[in-house]
Amino acid sequence: MAVMTARRVRRPGRLVAEIITVVVAGLVAFPLYWMVLSAFKPAGEIQTANPKPWTLAPSLDSFERVLTVSGFGRFFLNSLVVALAVVVLSLLFSFLSAVALTRFRFRGRTVLLVMILVAQMVPVEALTIPLFFLMRSIGAVAPEFGLNELGSLVLVHLAFSLPFAIWMLRGFVAAVPVELEEAAKLDGASRMRFTWQILFPLVAPGLVAVSVLAFIHAWNDFLFAKTFIISKTENQTLPQAILVFFKPEDTDWGAMMASSTLMTIPVLVFFVLVQRRLVSGMSGAVKG
């Protein structure tokens, strides 16, 4: 009886929570639904005084206009190269940095941790202009990382992804008992072998969470791409390609929605592939 009474007491609260969750999820998903819907709508149904949340005559004309744009495939490839490079480099550097900050004691360690936190608080917009001049100076020494090159985007995104990635992975590395490393040493394993064969798989959920966030940040970036890729059209990324359809007098909204839909697909696929590990990674980060 006591159990049933407790269930009856909790049930109304749980029902309200589920209703709120559904409403919030609907509000979050509605812009995505409207984007996909507009991509399949004919031109006459998009710009109308009475828009409807459905279409009776879905069309692929908007997608055809997007895919026939000169260089669209190159823009897609550029975005993919930048995003994957940022993911790989951020995973490597953040993991090694987290291990060093967690397992080693050295002078200035606390100051370095505080600087990592401060780096996450600085607005991106405040650093755009200084980064522009910095990339121009780097280009004089290493042209592949200067302005108008994809290397500049990789460096900038890496700089903004590393502080958060290091802070998140630090909790995962700290959660691995030191006794485990001592036992590995007794079995003859070197520190390098322990790090890559034992510690690296144990923090895999955190690595997945970091990779997803780094990929999304680099893939969706428009500000840095517009700032650093100025005159070299072949090195433009996918967010910049969407501007082709934006004209003050005659904006092709159907093509913009279609290109935005195509741009969203890789992120959704990547998220679905690592969804389970991402959830465990986020929960582990909170615990850490």
C-alpha cells in the first residue's frame, strides 16, 4: 500500500514533467522541421502571406539549384577537412594535456588551470580582429596557415576547442584510479603503454563528447570562415556557400533552406553514430 501511495503521489509530478519535456522538445525541433519543410516547398508556397506547416506538392527544385552551384562539392569537402582535422588534433592534444595536468605535479599547474578557465570566458567576437592580424603574421612565415588557407581555420578552431576539451577530459582522467597505473607498472607496462592501451580506452566516452562538440563548432562556423578566407574562393567553406543564394533584392529562400538541410545531415549522422557514448560522456563530465 505504501508503495502504491508513493506512486500515486509521484505520478502527477512526473506527468507534468513529461508534458513540459515534450513541449520544450517541440519548440526546439520546430525550426528544424520548418527548415526541412521549406526546402521541399515550391517557390510559391515559401513566400506567401499565409504559410502552412505542410505542403501538398513537395518539390526537389531547391536541392537541384543547390547541387548545381559551381564549387558546392568543394565547399562541402573544405568544411569536412577542417572539421575532421580539428576533431583529430583536439582529441590528441586535449588528451595528452589532461593526462599531464592530472598525473603530474609541476610548478604553475594551478595557474595553467585557471588560464584554461579564463580562455573559455573570452567572447569569440572580441578575439576575431586580433586573430586576423595574427594569422596574417603567421602567413608570412608559414603560408599554409595564413589568411585564405584552410590551415588558419584549423588553428583558430583548435585554439577555441582545446580549453573546454582539456577541462572536460581532466575529470575523466582523474576518475581513473592511480592504483590501476601502479598495477600496470608492476606488470611491466611503461607509462606510454599504460596511457595509450589502458587509459585512452577508459576515457573514450569523454573523447567522444569532445569530438562531437569540436566537430559541430568547426562545421557550423561562419564568422572565422568569413573573416580569414577573403579572396581565395576555392577555400571557402559550406556556410559561406549559402551566401550565394542570399541577395537583398531577390533571396532564394528555398535554396537557402535546402543548403542548410544538406549542411545539417553530416552533424546528425555523426551525432547518431556516437549518441550512446556522448550521453555517458556528458554524465561522466558532470561527475568528474
